[in-house]
Amino acid sequence: MTSIESLNPDIPLFARTGINLASAGLGARAIWATNQFFAPLDRMLHDHDPVFIEGKFDDHGKWMDGWETQRRRDGGHDSAIIKLAGAGRIIGFDADTTHFTGNYAPAVRIEACSFRGDEPPEDTNWVTILRHKPLGPSSHHYFPCDSYESWTHLRVNIYPDGGIARLRVYGVPELDEANSKGEIDLVAALNGGRILGFSDAHYGDYNRLLAPGRGVNMGDGWETRRRREPGYDWMIIALGARGEVEKAVIDTAHFKGNYPDTASIQAADLRNFGDGLTDALITDSMFWKELLPQQKLGPDAEHAYRSELIRLGPVTHVRFNIFPDGGVSRLRLFGTTAP
């Protein structure tokens, strides 16, 4: 069994349990940059790991997978503005310079603001939330963030120029109080839903299970290897807010010859437990109450359940079981928040 915390203990806890608010797949957007000569800003927000393609050049020079500016000769520095996927409190950063060896940005400083539109006006009050930090070649650079406010935009300053392959902004999304009074997706990543553990995630990107929209292909979701022994696969998810689940949607989009035969959901109210629970939580989850009894699934389709759900009252965590294995594009658990 696998907990997210045990995947790589060298990675800070904030990067293992936080949600990447700078994820293009969740809706983060590149707004503006002083310079994008060698590589555009939007590549810095891509979800997949940066790649290096030997011998690939474009009209401006070597093709690089990230944001890269030209060499400055005026004594200034380069900046860029990104809009986060959703408003949220930031707990840490990963400034990843993978594949940038002689052309990485030597230092970074990050400012933040809150603004409802796309591009903040010129008189915006930017607040520094990450002071000048040195960067090195082709490495992950993890920096904790002690800001407790909610932000929507970041201004990324690099000194004096150069490239960053990926900027990952780990945080806790802000639940929209207006929408939270009605029925919302309690496990959506942008509402704070987080994956804590799973039995297997051999294919695809398991984090996309809680992403907005439907999957674009078979790699856009959670898929396990073919099981050659008795048992079944599962995933443990923390809801973004304690609430009562009133509707479940299991989407097998693009999974045609490899969808699970059946699925079920268990749930528990663990509001008195802390964050970052590991193997103890996984063991306990086997005994949680049944929220959705085992249901037959089909290929490439959304499966919605409402009357089939067992009313358990408010819950904080769910265990999503698939029998015996296979792939699921999205999981939605709609409901209302509870104190």
C-alpha cells in the first residue's frame, strides 16, 4: 500500500500534500512577461515533467521546455505574472530548473496579490511572499511560504534573466463561501480535495482524478496495472470540506478496454484527525462505512449515482474502490458542506 507521504521522503511535506495552484491543467494561466524570447511563459505551468529534446531548435535557438528570457544587457531583471488556478493560501514553491544548465535563472523572488480579473492593474499592491532565493542548474528548489493570506496572482521575478522549467505553487484552495452554501463537488482539487494514498498508479496521472472537466485522453486520469493476484485497487481521498455526499459521478472517459468492472465508495468522518495521515489511515479505511455499494461500470461513460447512496451524514474522507483494477478519468462527489 502507498501513502503520498511515503512516495519520496526527500520532498517536503507541502509538496507532497499541497495542491499545485500553478497547474495549467487546473486552470492556471500565463498573463504577461517582460520577455519570452527563447521559451514562452505558459510552458512553465505545464503539468508534465520538463523534457529535453536533443537537437531540437526553433527560430530563436535551442528549444527549451519552460520559460526562458534572452540575455539582458541593461542591468535590470525579468518578471512574469501568472493567474493561479484558484484563490488559495500558498504553503510552498518548487522552482524547477531541470534541463536548464548554463541558462537557468540565478535567483527568484515572488510577489502576490488578490484580484478578481485576469490582469491586475498597474497600481496593484504586490506583496513579497518569497524573498530573493538563489537557484542552481537543473534542480528542484523547494521553498516554504509563511503567508497566511489568500492570493489569486503571482509576479515571478528572476535575476537577472534566464529560464525556469516549472514553477509549482503548492497551497490550499479557498472554498468559495457563496457556492459552498449549495451543492458542490467536495473532492474537486480546486475545492481542496486531496489524494492521500492508493494501491497502485502505474499509468496516467492520478492527480487528474480530481481535476475539472472531463479527461482528454486515456492518460488523463488514474489507471492501475493489470492485477495478476487476488484483491482490488483503491484510493484514499480527503474531502476539501466536511460535508454530506448527495451524488457521486464515476467517469470512465476514454477507458474502453481497461475500465474497472465495478466500483464502490466507503467514507468516514475524521474531523478530529490531523493532516498528512499515512499507513494508519489506510489500514483504518478498510473498515469505513459503505457510502456507495458496489456498482457495475461501463466503458467511456459517466456513471451518476444519487438514490444508490447510503446516507451517512457528514464525512471528511472517502475510500474509492475499483474491482479488480483499471482506469477512471474523474471522480465527483457532490454535496453540501457541514460545520
